[in-house]
Amino acid sequence: MKELFNAVYKRKSMRKYNGGSLTAEELKQVKDYLHQLKPLCSELKVDFEIVPCKQTNCKFDAEYALIVYSEEGNLWLANVGYMLEQWDLYLATMNIGVCWYGMGKVREEQKYGLSYAIMLSFGKSKEEDFRVDTSEFNRKSVSEIWQVVDNANLDLHAVGEIARLAPSACNSQPWKVEQEGNKLKIYREKGKTPVLSSVLFKHWNKVDVGIFLCFLEIALENEGYAFARQLHTDTDDQKKVLTATYTISK
């Protein structure tokens, strides 16, 4: 995923779709890239449907909407977030804006034996509508999300500076990282928002942690680190849920 690195600084949750219509070739590229996405959980089946945005309840003036269905299972929503963030970043390289539409509703909650997971709106935007540098981000500092228990001479601050830019529902940033030597433990923290119901917010935050893992791995690859990833069972009975453990090597 290292090829998506530059798009990390460019992407934003886009509301402006003023770059004209996608060409037939661009739409084909968008569809084809869906089949190149790397899964977090390869055992889970995921299916995608692209429809004109006007056929959905999306309030933005986007040209299309991507509707995502998935097999349910451990970390199924994190898997969706991990995969679709790759797609989000790739579209930014084409000046196609994307918005994760949390209030999206579909007629069929179940399709092909899969469950509705999420909707994303997208359409052509202008180059100047995207971000230029990190000053345009409103994110927590590395020190707020990343606790170093023991660095063992492994300085991952540069990785944290990239990973912290990951988007999330209502900018909630529900992740915490604990670094101990060459291991990183990634947690999803439960939170609240006055904007979304607690059920919907929890749904989104499970997607969010997958988005963060995508950014984290792009950052590690860009900084020249190799890693082994161990996924854990996501439970709802704790305020702080261990999602993944990474063993880092240079």
C-alpha cells in the first residue's frame, strides 16, 4: 500500500463535487480498483455496488455512491474500513472526492447473504479542493494517541505523525497505541457523540479502527519497516478493546 502514501496528505472528506462527471474510463478504474483492495480479514466476503447518488438518501451533490455489503464475523467492520480507506486514498490520486456517509440507508439491509456495512459518496472534484499539507488537519497529537511504554531504541514518532491523520466518524479518533519495544498494541476506545446514536457511533468506530490500521501500515511501509500483524477478537464488554498487535522489524 506504500504507493498510496502521498494521498494521505491530500485526501479529505469531500463535499465539493465540482470537477465535472467521471469519464467512462475513470469509472472503470474506480470499479477495477475495488478488486485490488487488500483485506484485513481475508476469510470475510465483501461485495460492492455503485449506483447514481440520486438513487440513495445521500444529501451531498455527488455523482455516485458506493454501497458496501459484508459477511459478518470478527472485525468485519474493521475489515471494511481497512479496505475502503485504500479505495478512498486511490480516488484522491485521481481528484475524485469521497465522503464516508454515516447516515446512509439502503432498501435492502441484507443482500447476497451479506449485511449492509456502509455507504460512500464520490464524484469529481477540483485539485484545489483537496488538502495541501498537515496544517489543514484537525487531529490529536501523537502524544495523545501513542503511549511509549518502552521504545527499545525504536523511534516510531514519524510513523505516528502519519498514522494520526486517519479520518474517523465525527473526527472521534477512537484509537490508542501502546508501544513496548518492537511491539505495537492498537486499541479501539469507546466514546460518545451528540451527533450520532450510541449504536450507530459504535458501528462507525469499528469501521474507524480499520481505517487507522490502513494508515498505520502505509506509514510503517513508507518508513521502511516490516511488520507481522496479529488480530484479536473484538468485544463490546470493555471500554478499551485490543484490536491488533504489530511486531515491527527494520
